[in-house]
Amino acid sequence: MGSNPPGEPSNLHEPGSGVRQAVAADQDAYTAGRDQYVINFGWQSEASCAQPHGRIIGELGEQDALALEVHQAFEASTASMSGQVPVLPVYLPRPGFDDRLRAAVAGAAHGSRMVVVVGDSSTGKTRACWEAIRAELPDWRIWHPLAPERPLAMAEAVRAGRVAPHTVIWLNEAQFYLQPASGEQVAAEVQALLADPSRGPVLVLGSMWPGFGAALTAVPEDPSAPDPHQAARVLLDQAEYITAPPEFTAVQLASLAATISTDPRLRAAAKQAHSGRITQELAGAPELLRRYEQASPAARAVLWAAMDARRLGHSLLLSESLLRGAAPGYLDDHEWNQVGGTPWYTDALDELTTQHRRLPGPLVEHRPRPGESRPSQRLYRLADYLEQHARTERARLCPPATFWTAAADHAQTPEDLTALGKQAMDRGRYRHADRLYRRAVDAGDTSALLYLIRLRDQAGDHQGLRRLFQQAADAGHADTLMLTARLREEAGDHQDAEWLAQRAADAGRPDTLTTLAWLREMAGDLQDAERLYRQAADAGDTSALTNLAWLREMAGDLQDAERLYRQAADAGDTSALTNLAWLREQAGDLHSAERLYRQASNAGQTDALVDLARVREKAGDYQRAEQLAQQATDAGYPDALIDIAWLRFRAGDLHSAERLYRQASNAGQTDALLHVARLRDRADDHQGAEQFYRQAADAGDTSALSYLAKLREQAGDPDGADQLRRFGLTAAGDVEDPWT
């Protein structure tokens, strides 16, 4: 390798050394263990803080790929080896995948972007990314955020400006950064980084299983439920996705035959792989599956506990106490009688962590990195391939009671407890869910209070509910109070709903009272709605003033409505300016109305341009009205031109009306074509009318075909009219004519 930045290792130990380096506090360091290199590309000491994070890609060697979590390939048998083989097998490119990935990577040179490679476990995602950055961005840095923990390392470094331009941020298994509770902070920081040209260009390059991508971008079905991945969803919506194919095709294998023959591992993998799944074979996926299927009862029980923990939402690292406590429930009486009283757990771990041909076993012991706190007990990670396998094989299975008990006692984080509590609740294990939620709240995850409240509500435990309400209020957890207030209001418990809404307002969410008032308004209880809007306004929610003014307007108290609109506008609610202008317009004060509409437009209420155009039209200033309508159209309100065209039509200016309808049509307002066609029809230009009706129909306005059928009838073409009706359209005359 070439020269290294200050504080970074100049060489690496040979494979298989298992050495764990002790490093000084002012060095960037690496650890090597379990025959895998783990170079810390992320952690930096205070002494090296002048340097940006990362290392030059062109200076890295193949061993560094293992530090970036490229899968270690199995070791070929001695008989098949004709000499020393490189650390990584020769790379086998896949047309349609690698070329797309490399183009996306190269595009980062022209502007910051996020690229995510999606695919199942062991499909070569990480290796493909490694090859892409080496080929396209050799002069860039690469930074792999790892310690003290992945999300924290990522968020803090980006916020502190430690990521220099021309850096690849390596997010292998991006869900590890975005799925934890701290992932929202990561997503927000990355969004800000990508949106700031002065900090780029940078490339955020990640990989992810499809299931994790779906979970992180899903919108909660229940609007009152927490939205734990809102920022992650926004970030991932901006990413470019490239899918890794699960296998090589027969044609690809034939074209790569000469390359495959040069490496004993590739030759063995190609020979053994099923359906062209060479990357899975190289990563030892079939061997992992064999070890799982042929495991001893005790080892299989430990694996099932690990599989269930991961598929049900526990974070990556599983504690020894969780696995030991959960596993007995997966053994039947006969199996337990065989192993009980023996060192069954130690034997099971030895079986599961033993390597095979230099590849890790089904469980891998976690080794803390420099800067990472030492755990109080051993932690283990389940092999990726088996984790994905479990999500299918065990999808419909519910863990035994020992699993839930062990989870409540030994889950690693409050977020783990909440996630597993939700899974227990979904499976009807309410007692276990209650305990998991309570442990989560006690451990500091106040969001679990909402789930606990729902659980107590389902159980009809009103006394317990009030204790939880008070607990949420004492904690000042405004979001929980807000959501709970809405739930109680929808359940008809108005007294508790108001109490919770007031506590939420006290905790900084006065809009909770506004929401509650709106629910009362929708239920027809206008008196209570007005009272709550006033409370919300007193608590500082300016939007409540606008809603309150609307209620007064509907009640006919225009003087009080105008006063409240002005108060809301003075407090910064620009939407109130539009409402106020409308009141002035209705009162005939066009001068004041126009002035207020202009204020609203200048304050960012672009829809006020539509109203301004209408006011100018009423004042007879047709040229200015058209200019404003065009401005509104350009700002995203194409109805403005249609509104002015309608006014011209009502005034008898058919020529101007048609011209404006055509402008609206050109701006994408397809229903304007229908209006133009009707004008042509009124002018006895039946050929022109038919032309525009057909354009409207082609643009998706099926009602135009009814008018076409009528024209065909009038033209003496009953067959043509019937053909149009056979498309399932209404008979002539059934569609209301908007021009009469």
C-alpha cells in the first residue's frame, strides 16, 4: 500500500493471525480477529482531529476490503491450489448491475448523492461497491463510521464537519445506521450534508436487504401511531437504488469461464453453486445452512433464540444471557433430559462459533473496537445469511415464553425492549408485552408509554391508564401526550382528552389543543371547539386563531372574525391574510382585499395570486388579471387561468376565454380542453369541437367521449356514436353540461 495518513497502520497482519492490537489513545487503529480484518476507518482520536475522516481509496489493498465488511471467501482445498491466491477471489462482473453501479458512483463527482445497493444476503453487494469505488473514485477518501457505535459515529462526525469533500461514506448494511432510534438523527444529518453544495461532493454508498428498505420507507397505517422512521424515509426517497441480482445466468457463466478457471475458489464455487449462486457459495451460505440444519438440539435452540430475536426487532448484538435464558424453551422434554445438568450452553456456543475453512460460524463473538465501551458480558452476532433465512422459515412461528422472559431481562437497549414488546402484543402475549414496555419506559424509552397506554386501554384498566397519563405528564413527553389525547378523544373520553391535551401544551405542544378543538368541530360541538381553540391560542398556537376566526365567520360574527384573522396574521400565520382579504373582498373593499392578498403572496402564500387575479378581473383590469393568473399557474395553480377564462366567458368575451383555456391546457390542465371544445361547439365549429374533445379524451377525460358521441349522432354517424358508447360511457345527454 502507499503512504498512510497520520495515526493509521502502515501494514496489516497476515490472515489467520487472530491478533487484537492494543493501540495508544492518539492512534487510529484496527483489530484483527476470527480470521477477519476489521480496520476502524471511522474512529479518530483528539490528537488526529485536524485530519478529515477516512483514507485514500487508491492506497487501500485487498485486505482492507475485509475491514469494509466484504465477505471472506472460503479457503479452497490444498489439492486445488497451484500457488498462493489473493485475499479476494477474482471479481466477476455482472452486466446491467455493475455498469449501473459504477455509473452512479462516478456521478458523485458532479454532485453529492446517495446510492443504495439492494439485494439478499451474500449476493455480492459489498464487493461490487468496493470494486466500483476503486475503479471510479481512486483519489477520494473512504470513511466507514463504526465506533463507538455506528449511528453515533456517523451523526457526530457529519455534524462536526469532519467529512471532507470527495469522501465516500461507506454504509454497509445501512439499516444498522437508520433503523435504531438514533437513526433519525443520522438521516437528518445526511440530508443536510447532501443538500449543501459547499460540503460536497460526497457519496453516501450503502447496501441493504429489501425487507429492511421496505420497513424504513413504510408510512404508518395508523396516523395516531408514532412514525419512527420519518427522516429515514425522506432520505431514502432521495437515494438511487440499484438491485443486486441473486445469481449469475448461464450466459454470464459461459462468458466468465476463462476468468473462473484462474482461481481455485471460483472453480469450486462454480462447481458447487446451485442455479448460478456463486457469490453465496463463496461466502459460505450453503455451509452455514448445513450447519444450522445439522446442529445438535442445544445448538439449534440457541440459534433459534438468536434468529427470533433478530427477526422480531432486537438490535445486531445479542447478549449471552439473553441466548442462555431463551434457549431452554426451544428444547422439548426429551431433549432437555438429555442435556440438562451438562455444560450444554458452552458446548452449543463452541459448536456455533467454530470456523470452517476460514469462514465464521453461525454465531460470531463481538470484539469491541478502540473507543468502544467494554460490554459486561459476551455479545454475539448472527450470521447474515441465517438471519435472512429465519425471516422466511420462522415467519409464522411464535417464540416460547422463555424467549419473552429473557428478552425483558436481557435485551440490550430500551429500543430493543419496545420493539420486542410490539411483537409480543401483535402475537397476543399481552403479559409479556406489558413487562417489556414497562422495562423500556424504566430504561428511558418514553415512546413505549404510548404502547403501554394502548395495552392498558385494551385491558380496560382505567386506574392503570390514569397512572400512565400522569407518568407521561411528569416526564413531559409532549408527543406521547398529544397522541394519547387524540386516542382518548376518539374513544369519547373527552375529560381525559382535555387533561392530556393541556399537559401536552404545557410540555411545548399547544397544537394538541388545536387538534382536539378540530375533532370537536368535526363532531358538531362548535361551542367546545371554540373554547379549546381559545385555549390553544392562549398557549401559543397561532393556527388556532385562524381556526377560531373561521368559526366566528361561519357564525356570522364577521367583526370578531376579522379581528381574530388580524391577530393571527400579526402572530405570523400568513394563511390568515388570505382569509382576511376574502372578508374585505366580500364587504366590497377591493382595495384592502388586494393589499392583503399581495401581503399573503409576498409572505409565500402563492395561492393568493389566484385571488389577486380575480380581484383585478372584477376591477376591469383584464391585462393585469391575466398576468397574475399566469404567475399563479407558473407557481403551481393552473386553475387560475381557468377561473379567469370562466369570468371572460360569463362576460361574453368568448375569444379571450378560448385563448385563456388554451393557455391552461398548455400548462397541463387537461380539463381546459373540454372547455375549448364546448366553445368551438357553440361557435358551430363542430370539426374543431370534435378535435378538442378527442384531445381531452386522450388526456384522460372520459366525459369528453359522451360529448363526442353526441356530435357523431348530430353528424349522422350513429355507428360512430354507438362505438363510443360501447366503451362504457354514458349516453348522450346524461352528462351535465357545465355551460348551461
